[in-house]
Amino acid sequence: MIKVNGREREWEKNITVDLLLKKCSYAFPLIRIKINGKFIPPEKYKETLVVDHDEVQVIHSIAGG
């Protein structure tokens, strides 16, 4: 099991951050990801694996003025 924004989700072997975002239907253009409290750079989403028991936070960045 993994947690995505506090909700438990079945873990899948070899799932990357990029694939997880697609499976969870996160399509917001300004998304930041933290795994176990550590920010993952967007350029690493396709190569960073989510492992069993990880806690993933999907943070939507919103510009304001």
C-alpha cells in the first residue's frame, strides 16, 4: 500500500511518479510532488519509482496576485 494525499492506494510494482499521476487523473499543469517529505523535481517524475509504503503528496501550485 501507498498513500496519495492521505488516502491509501494499492501499490503497483515499477510505478513511476509520472504514471501514478496519470492513473490518479492529476492533470493540473502546476503540480509538485513530495515523497516521504522530500520534493521530487519535475524532470525526475518519469524515472522516480514509488515504492511500497511511500507517502506521496500531490501539491497543486496556484499563482495569485
